[in-house]
Amino acid sequence: MTPTDSAADELQSSINSLKYEVDTLRKKVTLSDLRDQVSDLHNGTLGLPQRIKDLRGRDYDFEKTLESKAEAMAMRWATIRGAVDSQLIQQSTTLQIDMRGIDAQLPQLIANQNNRMIAQPMLAALKTAVDGLDSRVNAAVSAVQNMFDAFEGEYQSLDKHLDEVTWALEQRDEATFRLLPTEGVVMAVKATWAKDGKEDNSDPKGVIFLTDQRLLFEQKQEVATKKILFITTASEMVHKLIFETPVALVEGAVPSKQGMFKNQDFIDLRLGHGAPYPAALFHLDGQDSTGWAALIKRAKEHDLDSDRAVPIDPALVEKVRSAPSKCPSCGGTITQPVMRGQDSITCEFCGAVIRL
């Protein structure tokens, strides 16, 4: 290949590359991706009330301000959307006008592609124009996004939270345990119970549930029942409740970040007298342990009761408050916490069943 042939091939390759850039830019100047982003945010915001209504219909009675929060977000978005749409029209109109100049120059370049003396400077000028317009498109996208970035972050946070609540209710519906009357699931998360305080492959995996009255861990995993040369040849689904304690017996819930990159969430529970274990360490999968510690504290302090969308019957609260402090059969002191919805307790000294 002669130097002339090589230069011609290089020029042709550069022209083809520029044609691809122009085709890509032609779509970018319409700001279609940004329009889709705004449309998704609009539909998501307008859909919040129905999602919350669906959760209420599934007996999620906490966070009484959810409805008003969704309504306030819809009102804010209506104002933001008007300004955003106006900017989208203005910016895309200007950018598409600039695009017409590039579209007019490209055929001229192609028509002269066999004449290097003419094509080379035309290519350089057109490349500069394309790069300049591309920069202006990126600047326009950033300017418009800045108008709703904060709102979008708030929406995404609520959207993620509602997804987590929905998943928790799905796990509740599949659970092997029953809730007490008026007891509600606050949150649930995939977790591993590090039974000896240090996680290993033999530890049970499943779902930890927080209700307004209890912490429960349900093992839910495929467990090997037969292996040949360390290869699993048979397995079964293990689905059963293996840990539960009233939140009243949680004396401490310490969150931590572990692992090489400190990105694994653990929560270390310190439990009081009457709990099945003095301590329990859980590795949470996909949720923040600090948030979980805060939720457990709120449940223990009955703060969730005041945050209910559906108030608790005062008679049920009074029933717990007036529960006997001594066993009528043996006189032993009743130290176990009485949970709302219980109809009886068992004396730990004589075994007598005490009706409430």
C-alpha cells in the first residue's frame, strides 16, 4: 500500500467515524433521553398515592404521613415540571437549529471525500462543530437536570422505601408464623444469622422481620441433603421460624459496617432475660443496619404506635397495662413482657396459664 492509499484510507475512516457521531448527535439534540427521564419521574410521582393505598389495603398501618407526603410531592412536582418542560422546549429547539448547520455540511464533505485537499479541512471544521454542539447538549442536559435533581433524589428514596415495604409484606404473606392481633410488620430484609458471632457458610439464611412488637428470623433457603465428592446432588427448601423475641427484650441494637470495603451491614443484638439467646448477630443483605437499629429502637420505645395510620384500640392497650404482675397460682413475679394481642401468658415458675 502506497502512502497515498494509506492517507486516503485514514481520511475515509475519519469521515465514517464522524458520520456515526453526527447520527448519534442528531438524536441527542432532541433531548429524548432527558424527556424519558422526566416522563418516568412524572408517572412515578403520580403513582405514589395508589401504591400507598395498596399497602394500606395489605394492612401496612405505619407511617401515617405517607399519604400527605405523596400529595405534597405531587404538588411540588407540578410546579417543577412546568419549568422543566419549558426549558426542554427552549433548549432542544436551539440545539436542533444548530444541528441543521451540521446536517447541511456533512453531504458536502462526503461529496468531496475523494479530494483530500478539500475534504481534510472540511473534516476538521465539521469535527470542531460536532464536538462543540455535543458539549452544548451535555451542558443543556445538566442545566435541566439540576432543576429537578433534588426532587428526583427525594422521589427515589421514597420509591425505594415503598419497594422495601412491599417486599416485606410479600414475605409476611409467605411466612410460617402468625402475627398477633393488631401486630404489624414494619420491615423485613434478607439476612444471615451468624450464630457463633462470626459468619460462615453453615449459618442459616433467610428473612429477619421487625414488627411493632417482635423480632423474628425465618430460615428460608435451599439446603443440601446429599453430596457426592462435595457436589450437591439433592436439596430441600427449609422454611421455618428459628428465632423470635419481643422487642421489649432487646437491650441494644448495634449497627456496624464490616468486610474488606466496609460495605457489609451487620446488626448486633444484645438481649435481656427471657430472650432465647443473650445475643444475636445478623448480616443484613441490601439494607442499612443503622436504619434497622433506629427502627428497632422506635419499636421498643412504642414510638411506632403514635405513627400508625390506624390507631390501636385503647382497650387492647389497657389490657396489656393491667396484666397481672404476679402469678395467681404460685405468687411468682411475672417478668416476661406482655404483648398486645396476647390472650394468655405462662408462669415461668409453675407453668400455670394465666388468662388476660
